[in-house]
Amino acid sequence: MEEERLLHDLIVNTLRKRLSREFPDLKVNLSGERRHAFREFYPDIIISNHGMVVSVIEVETPETLTEEKANEWKAIAESGTRLSVVVPRELKVKATEMLWQKGLAGKVSIGTYDININLT
């Protein structure tokens, strides 16, 4: 459980670092934080431009890729805001199937991450 939270926050912070170069108005909610709201949700990353939310990013781990999260994605996507879901590479097929089941396949982008540890 703690490892999942650490992994989630590592990915969110990595994305924040990369995206902040292009989007200076970036708000982040790490695991369990409820500091920045988008409607009634607290997505992991909220990207704004001139005060308007232009994109929302949700980072999922194997533990958080659930039906409940898919329902949350649907509500966010139906608001008209661009949504990207970032999942472990090995769960991309599962996430894609969940998006198809919710009728979101063409409305939500999927990104993947992979953690490699090389011991030499």
C-alpha cells in the first residue's frame, strides 16, 4: 500500500516537473490530498491557462485502476475538459477496455509509464 502511494506520487511529481515548463499554471494533488478541486473531483494534475482548466491528468497504479475510478473519468470527460489517464504499461489494455465500456474511448487519452531498475 505504501509502495503504491510512493509510486503514484513519483509519477505525478515527474509529470509535474516535465509539464511545468510548458504550462506554468499547474496544480497537483498527491495521494490523499484534496487541495485543488476540479468540479467535485480532486484529480492528480490540473492544467490551467489564463484561469481556465484546459486539461486534467489522472495517474493510476495497479491498485487504483478500478470501476469507481472509471466512473470518475466519465464524469470528468463529460464536463468537456480534456482528460488523460496515465497507467502502468502492462495495464494499458485493461485501461483501454474500461474506457470502451464507459463510452470514453475517443474522449480520453491514455499514457503509460514503466519503472526499470537495472542492477549491474
